Amino acid sequence: MKHEARDRGRIGVLVPFTNTNLEPDLMMMRPPGTTLHFQRLGGYDVDEIPASGQMAGLGASDITHDLQMIAGVRPDVVLYGCTSATLTHGPAFDADLAQRIRENSGASCFTAAGALVSALKVLGIAKAGFSSPYVGEINDQATDFLQSNGIEIVKRADIGRPLSNYGQGELTPQEVFELACKADDRDAEAIILSCTDMRSAEAVSTIEKALGKPVVTSNQALVFCTLRTLGIPPHDRLPGRLFDHL
């Protein structure tokens, strides 16, 4: 009987407790020989619309217990799986949180927001279109976050209605495709799809074919940064031009 080796790295993931798509996406893109270990995060009210205050509260919540739990598997990498929880605070907070996770887990760490920036810089993107399932005020903060990191948002597409914590994850890949196309602009060198609970990874190849430019999603960027850190080459379940740069 042949078994897959499990010696290429343990990946710990901190994921908001209502998120239903980060885990399937990471399982789909999981590098051979690695293992995934999830710890779900609280710190927010499931019945509230995930506006700026709620997401900022999640980012600032105490994750000491969660880090203790994920550290139990002795991870090589820890991923912080909520984009808006840190971009609502800004680049300095995002970098500080990643550093605190490194210090308390003994592992490399990437936040979803930080991974987006890293991926865009690897692609050499200076101008991009941006879309997400967030409310308008978080999209304003996302634009500021990206521009603070040297990435100009030339066009933005909002979903057009407030979505609940579960509503964000219920958007179909076809709806994500349509949202991405609305964010396109002739000056946009890439399309950014922000949110770890949006089914973006499944739509990447279709969007890239339709628009002729790279697409960077939160979950895709997290996997890209993980592969680079672990020194693992690309495999055939990785969507998008981004992975040509491994």
C-alpha cells in the first residue's frame, strides 16, 4: 500500500468561526506532503453585519488561547485567515500581529492581508482593480491599506448590498466572476479578490482567461506565501498566473 509522505510541513490556520470556504480552498490547494490544522476564532457577533467595527474587533481580539491550541501541532507556518480583520487597522497593525504570532507559535506567519500585498509585489503590480463582499467602509479601508503598500486601486466593485457573515460565503463562483469583471479597468494590471470566505479560488482561471490579466485572491496568496516559505514547487491544483512565480 502506497502512502503520501507528511514530511514537507505542518500548516496551522486561524479561521473565523463562521467562515465556510477557507478550509475547502486550502484543502483544494494543499501542497503534497503537507498537513493542514485549523483553529476557529471567535471574537465577533454572528448576527451582526460584518462592518468595520466588527472586523476591527476581531483583529484586536485576544488570540492567546487559539495560538496555544495551534502551537500544539508544532506548525512550520501559521496563517491568519481573515483579510478584513487586519486591513481595517492598517499595515502597521497587520505586520505587528504577524510578528506576535511568530513569537508565540515558533512558526513563520502570514496574514491574509499581508499575503495579498506580498503576492502583488511578486507580480510587480502597481495598479489594480479591487472587489470584495465587504461593506463600503471596509472597501475604503482596503483601498487605503493597499495604497499604503504602494498598490493603487484604479477601479473598485462593491457587491452592492450588505452581506451577513454567512452571506459572504454564499456567493457563487459565477457571482465572484461577475464581480471581478466589474472591477476591471484598462489601467488595472491585475484584479484583487479580497476575503477568505469568498469562493474566489474556483473562479481564478475563468477570470484570467476572460480578462487577460492575473488575479490575486486572499486564499491563493496565503498558499503562495506558504509554498515559497516551505520551498515547495507548484503542483497541478494551483489556480492562476501567480504560481508561475514560484
